[in-house]
Amino acid sequence: MSFLEINHVHHTYFTKTSATTALSDVSIQIEEGEFISFLGPSGCGKTTLLSIIAGLLSPTQGKVYLESKPIDTSNDHIGYMLQQDYLFPWKTIEDNILLGLKLSNQLTNETKQYALDLLGKMGLKGVEKQYPKQLSGGMRQRVALVRTLATEPKILMLDEPFSALDYQTKLKLEDLVSNTLKAFGKTAILVTHDIGESIAMSDKVYLFAANPGRVHKMFTIPDELRQLTPFEARSHELYTTIFQKIWKELESLE
Ligand code: ADP
Ligand code: MG
């Protein structure tokens, strides 16, 4: 069995007057340490699938296994990084990065030091006593990443974490996140509607189609690109080739 197994997952949202099938027969296997992207237009079920993997939502059919065990709802296996950083404005950066550890009863001198060291590694030494509003958008996303990594989750889910940033900040943060996750050997799932971002950052790209949400095609990113940083990958000739391929597939879905 793979590290993470998504087996024939189907999900329908029911309201009083309607039923929306958000996911139809989705099966995906992810190995430990892999960086995967879920790419697709809005409404194709990407966030629904993340919620199911996180154990926040039970699928109407199908099962998800992490290390051969069914996903439970305790949720401590997952770290989230979202479009909005969700830092608490009234708490200092230090209190913000320790929050996840506190909530999961993991706060010790050791884990605290680990989190503070991580902050330094992200180039944010000296901001501990500052408040989120004193930091730029890119810095706040780095703080959010530290908070997420501090609890040492088994999987990191990144739901469009760069989409609210200006282009230059986004490119820099892509490299930082990619290098950091590689260094830690973390398994990660990135949700994005940005073709370039998915190619530059991942080992595999799952292209989703909508109505109902499903996996349309999987693309394996060649080693030549995976060895490069996302920024370098963007100027490799293979990047353009794969971009065109995915673009054509996306067009065929419309
Ligand atoms: P994505 O993240 O790819 O944009 P979502 O998973 O958010 O897609 O949504 C997939 C489909 O399910 C959409 O048609 C959306 O309208 C519907 N949907 C999402 N959440 C709910 C909900 N809580 N209740 C009803 N329908 C929902
Ligand atoms: Mg979404």
C-alpha cells in the first residue's frame, strides 16, 4: 500500500433542494516524500478532496488510508497552508507559530525551540515579538508555514497558498517552500489553478475536470525538472513542453 491511498472516493453534497456531486470515483496513490499538485478550474472538487484527506469530511463513498490505516478525524496528521494566512492579529509572531503546538498539546521547551529555529531558517529572525500587520504578505505566509511545520505533520496541504501574493513574492516563496519541504522530506499536496506553478513545484500533477469533479489525467514531471528549483524549472525547455500538453488537455475539457 502507498503512504496515502485515496480509493474510489465519491462525494455528494446534499441540501434541502439539491444534490451536487463534487467528486466522482477518485483514486490516487501518493508515496511518502512526494510533492503532488491537484490542478483544475474552480468547482472541480479540489478543496472537497483535501477536506476528506484531512478527515474533516466523510466521503459518501470510498476510503482514504494513511500508512495503511483509515483516516481518522483526530486530524493531527495534517498541516494546512491556505490562501489566507489566518494569523491572529492580536498575537505576536512567536505566539502565532506556537499556537498549533499548544492546541495539539505538544508545546515543550524542545518543540518551542524547534519552531523558533525554523523561523530563523525562513529568514525571519528577529520578528518574534512583532505583530502580523507589521509584516508583508510573503513574510506572513512564511510564518504560517512555520506554524504548520512546527507540529511535524505527516502531510502538508497547500490550498492555493500563493494566489494572493504579487508575482515576485510568489516565485520566491515557491522556491522557499519547495526547498524546505524537500529538506524535511515532507509529503505535500498543492492545490492550484496555476499550470506553471504545478509544473514547477511538483513530482506529479493531477488534472481535475468538473461536473462531476474527477481526475482527468495525471502528468509525471520529468526528473530534469524535478531536480531544479521551481524558479529554474520555469526557464527549462521541458517546462514549456509540459505546459503546452496540460494547456491542450484543459482546453479539451471546456
Ligand atoms: P474547488 O476547490 O475545486 O473549487 P470545491 O471542492 O470547493 O471545488 O467544490 C466542488 C463542488 O462542490 C462545487 O460545485 C461546489 O459548488 C460544491 N460544494 C462545495 N462545498 C459545498 C457545500 N458545503 N455544500 C454544497 N455544495 C458544495
Ligand atoms: Mg478550492
